[in-house]
Amino acid sequence: MYSECARAAGYAPLRSLERANRTRFPFFSDVKGDHRLVLTAVETTVLALIFAVSLLGNVCALVLVARRRRRGATACLMLNLFCADLLFISAIPLVLAVRWTEAWLLGPVACHLLFYVMTLSGSVTILTLAAVSLERMVCIVRLQRGVRGPGRLARSVLLAFIWGYSALAALPLCVFFRVLPQRLPGADQEIPICTLMWPTIPGEISWDVSFVTLNFLVPGLVIVISYSKILQGPHR
């Protein structure tokens, strides 16, 4: 009994030391060293160009499609795609701010929301693309059989499902992202970083596998199958 207690007492400091020395991925925080100004300027130029082009392109496309009097399922899905893209690029200014400050100075709320919003919009994008491909394939079948397309209620339910499911699927990122102090390579002292801190490793693995499967592999498979069917249609 005494040897077991002594062994447990010896393991406790080791576990606490392991927790203290654990290095977590800093995501957007980075210490660039001597070339900090040049590297940050290049990153800013590239991201600002992406932001400007995406903002202009998506807003123009959004206005053009929204002006149509008669909008079918495909037009509604395209509008949804433009909105998801605009939501994604809304995170670029925050990313740029962290690239300049190197430390996370935006507070815990922005830390919880930034990567969550990016993941949410990315999930909405891939699910919308899968829905567009599936709708195109079904449209061909409807034209062949003379059946009308989905009504306004069905389109609303589909869009609500895409956003609701994506919001729930990415919710763990909102919960487990937090601001922690950490010493980065090249830094003289600890700086606050926004990082992902899962409570358990099995939980992290389970979410990673399920999220990649349901939000990327399955929609990607739907896209491939749908367009394969569409391409095979004229040859039948």
C-alpha cells in the first residue's frame, strides 16, 4: 500500500509538469523574427487582395441573382453560397490584426467565434455545392418526367437544414477555443494565443473523423456521383 501511494505521489508532479510544458498550436499567432515586417506586409497584401476580390465578386453576384423576379432552387442555393463566402471573408480582418500583433489581443469572445465562423461558412459552402449538384441531377429527371420543382417551403427547409446542421457540427470549436498564455519560438516571454483545447483526446478524434466524413467526404461523394449522372445523361 505504501509503495502504491509513493508511486502515485511521484506520478502527480510528472503529470502537472507535463501539463505545464504542453505546447499548443497557436493558429494565427506567430513570431516571425527578423523578417517580421516584410513577411507580415506580404501576408497583408495577399489577404487584403483576396478580401477585396471576394467581397466585390460575391456582392455583385448576390445583387444580380437577387434582382431576378423568378428564382428557382438553384438560384436560392447560389445566393446561399454567396452569403457563406461573405461570412468566411469577414474573418480576414481579424486574422490580419493577429498577424500584426502576433499575440491574441482580441479577447475571449473573438477567440471563441473566429474559427467557428470560418468552419461554419466552409461547411455551408461544401453542403450548398453538394445540394446544387444534386438539384441539377434531379432537375434533369424532372424535365424528362414533366414534374415541377420544389416549392418555396421546401427550399426554405433545405437552407435552414444546411445552416442549422453546419452550426451544430462546428459548435465544439466555439466551445473549446480559448485564450491561453504560451511561449512561442523566438519570443522572450509568454504571449496570449487563441488555441483549441479539447477536454479529452478520444473526443477530439471522434469529432475530427465524424466532421471530415459528414461535412467533406459525403458531400464530395454526392457532387461526384451527381455530375457523373449528369454527364452520362446525354449518352443514354
